[in-house]
Amino acid sequence: MIFFDASHRYEGVKAECEWAKSVGIKIISGHDYGNPNPRFGVTRAVDEVFGKDNIKVVGMCWRVIKNSQK
């Protein structure tokens, strides 16, 4: 499992998510999903990498469990 809460800009979040997906981490999660701050690109990056239907969101935390339903 990995939990991201460092980079909040689109490019950084997307790179972190693509890396985690490529190395076989089963549970990938992070913070600030849905944050309205215009400098944050968390929601867009996470949606693009994993697909919105595969993401479980609680508050502002998100998670994806690979090879599983939400």
C-alpha cells in the first residue's frame, strides 16, 4: 500500500500514480481529492490514471485497489 500526500500539482500527482500502478502496488491512495484549490490537480490526475469509476472516495481521501472492485 502507498498513500500520496506530497505533490498536489497535476503533473506530479499523475507521475506518482503512474509509477505506483506500474510497480504493482495493490492499494494506491492519497489525499486532497476534490480539493477546490485551483493549484491542485489531484482529482484530474487520479481520474485520468485510474478511471473515475475505479476510485473510492471518503472525504478528501481516495483509494484504488488494483484487480478488485472499488
